[in-house]
Amino acid sequence: MASSQEFPELLREIGLETFKIDLNDENASLENLTVSDLRKALNAACDSGQALKMKEGMESSLLFWQLMESLPDHVFFKDSKSRFICINHSLAHFFGLEHPDDAIGRSDFDFFQAEYARAKFDTEQEIISSDEGWCFREERDLQSDGSEKWVLTTKLPLHDLNGDVCGTFGISSDISQRKKAELELDQQRHLLETIVEILPCRIFVRDSGDRFVMINEEYRRAFDLETKEEVIGRKLTEIRDNEQAHRIEAMDAEIIKTGIAVLDELEFNKSLLGKERWVLNSKVPLMGRDGKPEGIVGMTHDITEQKNAEESARAAGKALAVKNKQFEAELFVARQLQEQLMSMGFNDQSTYNRIGKAWELEASYLYSPSHHLAGDFFYLIPIPDNKLGILICDVMGHGIKAALVTMLIRGLMLEAPVLLTDPGKVLKHLNDKLVVLAEDPEFPRFVTALYTVIDLNSGNVILANAGHPAPIWRVEDQSGTHFELCPTENMGPALGLIPEDTFTNNDFTLTQKTELLFFTDGIIEQKTKNGEEWGVENLEETVLDHESDELPVQLKAISQELKDLAGAEELSDDVCVIAVRLFPR
């Protein structure tokens, strides 16, 4: 409406126009005023009043629409059937409409999934019938495209000019981000509460007055409480009034005062539970928003069983160490016996000599088990008529089982002395015995073997092979002196695999000075520093480099070079090498 200053000016203008009188002039006279003039003045005043009223209405409407369009919240008006009669641009954008007028005549069923639209419809009809609305209610909306929204809504009844309810109107704010954060926070809180409840240690929170704020399930069980709530708000000394409780209370007060945490403090005491227990305590001050301690959070882990187990383990360890020392001594004796059996016939320099009518033989050995007892072994067997049998074997595995099999094989060799001159028959004899034993799952699955017979009268060499690496020998030809694999065209399977298998002999005759090198796969499969196997070629080159050395010196050089290449003092597998030099007489 017009202000109090506007009305006198407006009446003055009407008076000047209709009466030709200035109404602000106190001396003005109305003597010549006619009814026509009065009617004219009243009409003019009436028209001016209508104009003012229309202007005020337009200004109010303009203010309303400016408010509607500037609000980021969703504003809506609906008729009695919950159809939109007016919405603002924010809600139109939310609905994906180009203009608010596009929503007129439509309902929530056009924009939300049916169950959510139905809930809104029922709520609005209740408001219309009861003439009572509500404010700031959280609602979850699922739009027709499946997207989820959370809104904070106020809905009220809409009245017409007569005061009757003709629909609803309301405003809602999009709180999806806030709600998402709240839900995530609730999820994290639930996860934390779950973890606290299932931990096998006592967890508690007490305030600055030493009153319980929270305990977990393990704490309740340990203190034999009916419910966790019965300790909330009470002090520790009210639950357990003993010396330990008072001591803990004083320590907690110091932590709250200083803000210094105690972590993994080990204690052995008569605990609050009245039992001597080992416990591991951790306590940290509970900091308030102002950064000052306002309580304490603690965790007590009963590790009595663990400590008892550690003590038992220490005692068992000491007993085991005694047994192990005894076992080591026994293994050392067994290893010495194993080596002594293999070195029978060798002198103090690890050299073996034998002379026939046409040939002289010199032998030496290198034996380096990777464990106390090995599955690699050799056996030099003197045979009548100036013959020598050489058996070299590699039993699958290491240790006591493998070593016992080597002893077994040694015994089996002595069972058939009449076969010793025929390598193929010797291997068949061993295979027949081992196949039966290999049916036991505790028995090593197979054995590789090479048996050779050297006749020092004729220079004839016969050998049979059961899956074992072929020996190398010294050869002189047009290309010079070198070492290469012996001619062994026929090779049988490892012993213990195939019942009643036969093994074929390979034979050749010596014509010149030579050296034979028998070995197990441990030496050629040894890994070098770069991860490659050493191989037969490197063995041949190394033997050739030291062919002029005495046999024990030559084998020692091979061992040292192998260790240097492997970059280790101990080799990863058993190593067994027998070097045999033959000289024509």
C-alpha cells in the first residue's frame, strides 16, 4: 500500500484536477463545489485506489516468483488429487524438465518409482483430509531411472480464498550427500563396534572421573556380568574394590592428566579377576574436541596361555636340543661308517691302486654329502682274475632313508658274487629286489645306478646303465686330448620302477692311457651364481685343465671350482665322483 506521505499528495492532485482547489491550502473555499464535481472527485479517487491495489498485487507476485526461482530447494503446489499446479525451476531441473510449466497436471507417478509415488500420494491425501501437515521429515526417493535421492521435506495443506483445503504445498531440500555421509559413518561405526565385540581382549572406555562409558563383550564375560549396561556410569573400584583396582585407577588418572599413552605393557599379577595371569595392557588418552584428554581407552589382552605355551616350548626346545645333539653325534658316526665302507681299499691319501697283466689302475674319490647321510654312494669290488667292479648309485632323496638303501644295495651286491663280472645281470638282480621294496610308500621310489667291470689283463671295459649319468673319459685323437662321454648306447630305466626289466651291457677295449670319471648328477646339476646348471661340458673342461695333477689334487680342484661358481661353501645336492686312471704296462 501507499505510505502516509503519498496519500496527501495524491488527494491534492485529485483536488486540483476536479475542484480546481489546492487541498493543502487552509484558506481554500469549497463554495462552488457541485455534486457533479464531488462525483468526479470520488471516481478519480476510486480509480487511483484500484491502480494502487493492482500495483501492490503485481509487486507481491513478482516477489513470490523471484523467491521461487532463486531458492535451490524444491518448491511445489498440488491440487486435491496431488497433481502439480506449480513448481519452481529447481524442482523442474530435478525432474529433468525444460520448464516448470511442463509439470503442470502431472503427478509423482510420472517421476518416481511406483512404491515411492504411492507413499507420497497417500501422505498428501492424509494432509488434505486432516488439514494438518508436518515439517522437516527425511524421505528416500527412488526416481524412475533408479537413482536414489534423500530429501528433507515440509508439506502443508493448501487453502483457497474461502479457507477450504484445496491441495498441498511444500518445500524439500536435497540432502543426498549428507545422508550418504551419515550412512557411511553408520556403516563404519557398525564395523568398528563389530570388531570391538569380536576381539578376544577386554576393551573399555572410561571418562575423566574413571566411570565406564563402554565395555565390549569379552570384558563382560571376564567380569561375569549379566549385561554390559550394569557397569556404565560406575567406577572400576565400585565393581572390584581391591588393591589392584585402586592401583589401576591411579595409573589411569595419570594417563588422563599427562596425555601419555601406555602401549603393550606386560604384567604378571593377581588380576582384577582374582587369578594370577599374564596380561598385556595398552591404554591411550581419549582426546576431546579441544584436544585435551577427557577419558581413557584401554585394551587388556590375557596372554597367560601363550606365556605358558612359550614356557613349555622353551622346555621342549631345551630337551630337543639335548636329543638333537645326541642325534647329531649318532649321525656323525653313521656318516663316518658310510664313508669308511666306501673307502675300503683306499690309502690315507684317498688313493686306490691295482695292477693286472696289461694295465695298471689308480683311483681316487670325491664325496661331499649335502646332509649328514647321503643317498649317493660308490662301491669298488675286487673281482678275481685282475678285474675290478665299480658301482655308483644315486638313491632318490637324502638323509637316513636314502643312506639305509645304500647299505641295502651293498648287501644285495654281496648276495650274487657269481654275477659280478656281468653288469647287466647285476643291475637286473638289484632291480628285482628293489621293485618289491618300492611298493612301500615309505621306501624311496627309485635308484639310478651304473655298474662297470674293468679287466686289467685285457683292457676290456663292460658297463650297464640304469638311468644314471654316463661317465666321461680321456680321449686322444686328431683334434688333440679331450674328455667326452663314454660310448654307452644302451641305457635302462632306474632301478625299482619296472618289474623284471633287463639291462644291456655296453663294452669297449682300451688301447691307450685314459682316465674315466664316474659321477652322480649332483655335480653337473649344481646351480651357478647366475642360476644355470654347471653341466657336463664344464666338468670335462675342468678335468682336462687338471689332468696332469695327482687324482686327489684334481678332484679337490673340481670341488673348489664348483663351490666358487655356486658362491657357496655347502653344495645343494650330494656330490660323488670316482676318478680312475688306467696305464698300459
